[in-house]
Amino acid sequence: MRGYCFCYQQIKAEGGNLTRFVEAQKLTGRDNGRTPFQWDATANAGFSTGKPWLTVNPNYPTINAAAEEEAPNSVLNYFRKATALRRQHKVLVYGAYQLLDAANPPIYAYTRTQGPEKVLVVLNFTSEKRAWALPAGLALGGAPWLNNYPTFSPAATPALQPWQALVLPLR
């Protein structure tokens, strides 16, 4: 609220009035880019028992925090898995970073190495399935630590699904 008061005072000092302030808020305020947080499927998405200042998105009965909590493959639970993995494997935080395949912008791939531990991170930043050749000298060391698809078939040239993100241990 303090920022709004300061902004109004500044506009007023420049000869403006409340109408000019409101018009400025339409252009610079955050209200045009957000809606009340969708906690659950109850009235007003569980955001408030009163009428919210902003309209609640009509998808709140199906897209909400409670639904994300219950779905094992939700974005929320995927994020939780990723952060738990990062805490468990310090190589992901402190390991030496090496970019792979810089000439291939749709695929972001890199390794992290710390002592005997080495990991490969491969991300497909496209809506299409992509083949990506595992660089010479890298050998997969087991099942993915993290994968946003239910399966992964290791191969010399793995097929990455659209928007697939993999964290794979290396030997």
C-alpha cells in the first residue's frame, strides 16, 4: 500500500489527480497479470470468504493447490521431487558444470561432476520429440533420478519427449 500512496503523491505533485493515478495503475499495476491464488475447489477458490477484488479464474475447481497436492505427477510434486533430489545429491549444487552441445539450442544438456559423482541433465525445450546423441565418453549409470515422463529408454541416441527433463547418473 505504501508504494501506491507514494505513486499517488508523486502524480499529484506533478499536477495530476486521482483519475491520472488510476489510469497509471492500469498500465503499471500488477492486477492485470494475476488472479487470486486458487487454494481449493470451494467458493472463491478458498482465497477468501468475502468477494475478492479480482475475479477468480473459472478453472479453480480443477486447477488448485489441493488438486496439485493429491496428484503424484503434478507440477507441485515434481518441484518437490526436484528440490529433494538437489538436497540429497550435492553434485547438483556444487559439482563442476560442463555445457554439452552448445550448438543445439532446442536441447540444453550439461554435466555436473563432484569427486566420484557425475550426473547428466538433459532438457528438451521444444514441443516435438527430439533425438539427442549421448556424447562420446559418457556412460549412463542407472535409472533416471528425475524424469517428467513415466519411462525413459536409455540408448546411444535417446529420444527425448516434448518438454522432457531428465537427470541421469553417469558412470
